[in-house]
Amino acid sequence: MIADTHLPRGRRRLPEECLRRIATADLVIHAGDFSSVSAYEEIAAIGPRLAAVHGNVDEPALRERLPERELAVVEGVRIGVVHDAGPARGRLARMRRAFPGAEAVVFGHSHLPLLERDRDFQIFNPGSPTERRRASAHTMGTARVSERGIRFTLVRLS
């Protein structure tokens, strides 16, 4: 899972470890802010199925191509995807209401990694692999789906 890649920008590229993890995934979730159609196409060309939404800085052609919200289903587990999950206060409950029946929601926008749970529901922000802003490192996420549900892991890239 990635978000907020903001590409292209100067010589910035996705880190090699991020590219390697994307290439070996069954599904890639991008929670918005690719910035450009070319960035979207570059990530889509890596190979795995791509579930993606548009973000607030995506160019108009990409905003037309991608939905604001997506629901990905992996081995029966429903994962909502949205770029901006809104203010921290009430976010978990708000996302549960926005994606009824989902076990989890992946979001971006803040560039700050986050995992928050409430019983059978969780929200996850993988941070950014390219633009960390106030985060301590460039990050992305992985997830494993099993009979017990979905388990997110934050991956530190720098």
C-alpha cells in the first residue's frame, strides 16, 4: 500500500525497496496523490492489480480516470480506499460509516503513518514513500489477509 507519491518531481523516484514490494504484491492499493497520469501509468505497469483513488493534487485527467472512493475485495476481505479521511477526531467511526461492511480503510493525505483499530475494524495510512513531510521516514505498508482478517504492517523505507 502506498499513498502521496507526488510524482514526477525533479529526480524523485519510488525507492527500490518500494518497487520490489509492489512487483511481488498480489494487489497494490494507492490512496491518492499520484500527481500525474504518467505516475499512475508507471505504477500500474509494474504488474499487480492496482486499486487506486484520486487525491487532491492529482491533475484533472487523472481525477477523471480514478474514483474518489474504491472498495477492494481480497479473499473475501473488504478494504475501503479514500485519499482524505478527514480530521483525526472521529476518523475511525467516520470511515466505518463511509464504508459499511468493510473490515478496513486505507487512506493517505497527511503523509503520516497511522494504524488505528476498534474491534473488527481498522484504518491504515501507509505514509509516503517519496515525501515524508513531518513523518520520521519514508514509508509504505503491506497487508496479509487470512481467515482471521487483515493485518497491516508499516514498512520503513528510509
